[in-house]
Amino acid sequence: MALIVQKYGGTSVGTVERIQAVAQRVKKTVAEGHSLVVVVSAMGKTTDGLVKLAHEISTHPSRREMDMLLSTGEQVSIALLSMALQELDQPAISLTGAQVGIVTEAHHTRARILSIETERIQRHLQQGEVVVVAGFQGISSTTDLEITTLGRGGSDTSAVALAAALQADACEIYTDVPGILTADPRIVPDAQLMSEITSDEMLELASLGAKVLHPRAVEIARNYGVTLVVRSSWEDAPGTRVVSPIPQARPLEGLELVHPVDAVEFDTDQAKIALLRVPDRPGVAARLFGEIALQNLDVDLIIQSIHEGNTNDIAFTVTQSSLHRAEAVAAAIAPALRNHADPTLGEAEVMVERQIAKVSIAGAGMIGRPGVAAQMFATLAAADVNIQMISTSEVKVSCAIDAADCDRAIAALCKEFEVTSSPANLEKWGDRSQEMAPIVRGAALDLNQARLAIRHVPDRPGMAAQLFRLLAGKGISVDMIIQSQRCRLINGVTTRDIAFTVAQADADAAQTALKEASPELGCSEVTVDRAIAKVSVVGTGMIGRPGVAAKMFEAFAQQQINIQMIATSEIKISCVVAEEEGVRALQAVHAAFGLAGTEQFQVPA
Ligand code: ADP
Ligand code: ASP
Ligand code: MG
């Protein structure tokens, strides 16, 4: 007999008939001899409706009252599902987050789970009842009983957290698609179902726009080794397994507040090539990285961002032994990269740094915690280390620095995060991921981002730290941070531009905060562009395989799609393009990596 946590999303409990169908499935699972805890979301689009109501009354409703309001949606569905089960003579009881004892932080509308009391659930299970728990909600403490919610889409997180706390045998997420697909089937109808995906890949996809799973649910599954499956609530197919490495034992106390950083990693065998002032037109990145791929050279970090005069800087790192050939490619291409719009800019300039080190902090606990990256930058600044390139992923922040600073940087980071350091070790992904994993597992589109650019930021250690601390202090997570590679002298001070993306909802707050701070920071203008789309591909199989980025850029070039920003980490490549080109860009990369199948998906309404 197994203990299973099943979670049913909004569409799966959207009507009375669907609730009855869920009750049938639950009863069937019990009849197979299993104990069951069922987590449900609010019916259909109930939560959206409640949000709309709130905004009809107030432009800035208080977060506490929003939690009070939104948590009602789930309370409706738990009661109805329990009734439906009782109608089938299946003993069942519904419980709210407070009744279970799902204790969270006091942060309204985005609370993290601290602990879950399991006694009451266990008691009902022992009495042969199915326990139906309201997803998405908790209480801030057992004395105040303040209702909190976990953030939109948070019922997945409730389910996986319950599975971890109860040490359940499996957590099954039932939804309106057959499992995790290579892209959102609503945008890419020929997306294919995958039978499995690693939790690292899913973490990236979930945070890059694939809302089929809440990223924090994946984080908990990864940290506690929860067996996690996503499948359709309409059919009996096996769905997709999210596979996690065997985790270190962790206490269940502070469930979502685990130590943010597990390791400091470094790689001293890196060199950097930058092309400055390349024209901002489709096909440039494709040409450069296409030539590099022809030489079979593996590129590690790539960053690109548009800067003054509407020209781009592209920078990338390679191993020191590849530098010579990569440099030759860049030098050969530079003359062809003339800026026709403004001939005074001349051809692109190649800049080489031979001795670069990459230092990284890694750990699933940093997800959704903007303060961790800020802490890394501040630590490097305090050690007087200048950061040349930054690459962020959900579970890692990497900085390219001068190799001469590497030992100092590592010592400072290890002390700050209380961990030991180790050389970057790609084998840790395992032979399996290298041999069997597809180069690209899936692709995602995020239309909810905005880009901010800050001009003329003084080029000295500590600037990234200051910016990040400022935004982290306001709870704003920053993504894709890119500093220009070229410098400009302003009043005798060397400056660079910095561009980054944030969630659209945070764009105004970020701009205001930066504008207020700009006299003190010594920088000038702060601009915002909301009409952007971020398109990403993810796959552990891309590690150590040349040509992946080139293929993505080529797919865009063929469609005449201009790339505004590029940022990569070990297992993902993200590009910012114009908003109106987002869907076409996603479809193009999905096809380019051979992810499309012959079947077309019909997503239920
Ligand atoms: P639920 O209410 O069951 O939690 P969600 O709407 O939150 O459902 O998540 C399911 C939806 O996620 C699907 O209908 C699909 O449109 C979307 N989605 C986005 N990316 C993917 C992907 N890679 N695979 C499957 N579904 C995806
Ligand atoms: N009902 C909540 C939402 O719509 C939580 C969830 O469905 O996961 O965001
Ligand atoms: Mg969901």
C-alpha cells in the first residue's frame, strides 16, 4: 500500500462533471489499495475572476486582503470534491491550509512554506478517509492564523511540499495536458510529450515560462527526492516523470528555506572574446557562432546586449586551448560586420582577454531569492574583484573575472556562503545526461518580462552589487544581467551600460528605484522596454556539445528575427526578441531542434 499525493489543477476541477470525474479517479486509486491526499486548485478561472474583482475596487489592493480573497477559491473546490467523494461512498474530509497546519512565512501573496504538521492528516488517513487539502494557501503562524498564499500557480508547490512532509511514495500532478511537452502546446501545436525530464531542466523551463509546473514545486521535489509525475486528468497515460538526483538528507523544518548555496565552483581554463559595436540586425550572431561551430569549438558563456548607438556587444568564453582559433574566426568576420546605418562606427572591434576564470555559486535554494545573487556580487566587490560577465540561471550564478583574482574570489565566496569549493565538474550531470539526453529537451516563451537599461554606470567593483542589493531589497528578481563590454569616458570616469530583465509587474518599481539611486550610483538614464519576449531552450545534453547556440541563432536569422539580448548558462540559452516576434521565434527554435512531432495537440478549453 502506497501513500500518494494527487493534485488537480483548475481546469481539472472546472465544472461539476469534472469534479465528479476526479472523484471517480480518486476512488479508483483507493480501491487499488492506496492512501490518498488530494490537493486541489480553485475551479477553472476562479482565481483570475477574484483578482479582477479586487482591481475593480482598488488599484493597489493590500496583499493581506488579496490573500484573504484568493484563498476562498480553493475552499470551494475542496468542499465540493469531498462531497463528490462522499456521494460515491468514499469517506473523505476537506481541510484548509490552516486546518492542516501548512505554516509559511508572513509574506502575503508569495509566502514560502516553513513546515507542515502531519498529525491531523495521518489521523484521517488511518481512519480510511481521503484527505482533500486546499492548495496554494497556508497560515503565517499557528498563533495569528493569518492566511497566506504561495503565489500564482502555487498549488503544485502545496502538493509536492505535502508529499515531502508525509514522505509519500509519489506526487502526481494532474492537469489539462498529457504531461510536460517540448513547448507549450497552445503556442506550438506539434509539441511532443516527454516521458521524463531532469529536475534541473524542469526548473529552468518552469522559470522561463513553462507554467505547467510551479518552479518551487520542482525545487522541493529536487531537494527532498520526491517522486514527481505530471499527467493528464482526462486519460490514463503515464505522463512525464521529473527525475531528481538522490538528495542529501535535509530537515523538514524550514522546508522552503534550505541553505541557499550548496557549492562554490570555479573554472580557470577560460578566455574571453568580445566583439564590440556589431550592427543590430538579424543574422549577426548566427554568422559568428556558425563559423565557430564549424571549427568545432565549444563556447561556454555567451552574452549580448544592445547599447548606445544601436549597436551590440557580443562576448563569449572558450577554453584557453580554443582561444587561438576562436580569435581567428572573430577577426575574420569583424570586417564584414560594418555598421551600414552609421559608417562612422566602422567595423566591429575584437577584444580578447586570455586569462579568465569563471566562479559560480550553485544551489536550488537560491530560486526566487534575489538577495543571493546580490550577496555574491557584494562579496566579490568587498574582495576587490571586478566582474566582467554575469550569467544567471535558476540554480546558479556565474561570474567571469580576471584569472589573477580567482583564488581571492573563491576564498571570499566560500567564507560568505559557508561551503567548500570545487572545480567545475561537468561529469556531475552523469553519463546518462551526456549520452542519452537530447541536446535540447524543451523550449519556452516568456512574454511577461521587461528590459531595463542603465547608461553610464561607473566601471568599478561593487556596481552590480549595489544595483542588485537595491532591487533585491524591494523583492525584485533580476534575470539576464548584461554589462556592455565597451567602456565610455564620461567626465573622466570609465563607464559601462548595464541591461537586465525583470518581471513586467516589477518594471515600474525597478525603474523608480534605480532613478532615485542614480545620482548616488553615478549613472545617467534608466530606460524600460516592455515589448519584449524571451525565448529559451533548455537541455543538459548541450553541455560540451558545440554548435547549439549557433543553431538557435540560425533559426532566428532564417526568420529575419533580430536578437536583442543573449544570455546563456550551462543548460540553457535565452534570447530576447521583440514581443510581436515571440511566438514565431519559439516555433522556429522548436522546429530547428527537431522537437516537433507528427501529432497535433488539442488542448481542452
Ligand atoms: P493547472 O490548472 O492544471 O495547474 P496550468 O494552466 O497551471 O494548469 O498548467 C498547464 C498549462 O501549462 C497547459 O495547459 C499548457 O498550456 C501550459 N504549458 C506551458 N508550457 C508547457 C509545457 N512545456 N508542457 C506542457 N504544458 C505547458
Ligand atoms: N488557484 C491558484 C492560481 O490560480 C493556485 C493554482 O491554481 O495553482 O494561481
Ligand atoms: Mg498550474
